[in-house]
Amino acid sequence: MTPFRSLAPGPRFGAIAFTLSSFFATAPLVGAATNPSAEIRAVMSAQVAAWNRGDIDDFMAGYWRSDRTEFVSGEKVTRGWQTVCDRYRRKYDSRAKMGRLTFSDMDITMLGNDAALVVGKWSLLREKDRPHGVFTLLFRRTAEGWRIVHDHTS
């Protein structure tokens, strides 16, 4: 005959119950209210706002701060967050050159839980011209949130 084991709360049961309740209280909920597309759009909106107030440092906050970040434009590939930042500072060294930025026609395709492809259009409204083009961005979810890891702009 097998001895009967009580399931009544005791020291061991209390420790297990406490451990499980602590885990579930701090674990993210499955299907929690996260919307990667909305988060990516928020990063890009913050970039537009930073650009339009002339703040390249805040604009660059949308990029992954890594030596592996890439920016491709024309025939040039620029690698590294700092190098990309320096490129922006050289090319847009005045408010007149920066103009007013807009993004449009953005299409976000999720490539998994931690990666997304964004295709869209950009335009600058400046006093003397209106440059515009298209972009393809690869976003990754990082510890800091969604960031651009690869930018191909034409």
C-alpha cells in the first residue's frame, strides 16, 4: 500500500506557490499588447520630428548603435553607427540643407518576432529644391527597442 501524500499547504507547497506566483507576476503575457508595426512607426516619427528640429543626434537614435549598422546610398556603403552619424553631419551641416523631412507610403513586413522590413518614400522640402526618393530599412528589435540596422536609400 502506497502511503497517502497530503497536498495540504505546508512549507514546501508554500515555497513552490510563491515561486510560481512570482514568475507569473513578472513574466510577459503571451499576446501582450505589443504592436511591432506601431513601435517601428513611432521610431520613424521620432526621427522625422528630430530631423525637422535640426537634431541629427536624436535622428540617429533610430539607428542601432553598432559598428555593424549599414547605410547604402548611391554607390557608397557606410558602415558603423558613428560613421553614418558623421556622414549625416557632413552632408546636412545647416538647417537649410536639412529642410523639412517627410516619410510616406510606408509598408512594414514582419520577417519574424525581431526583424522587419520597411519600404517607403522620403522627401525633403527645402527653399531651393525638393529632393526625394525611396528607402528600404531593415529593423531589428534590440535591447533599446526597434532600431534600423540597415538603410538603403536612393
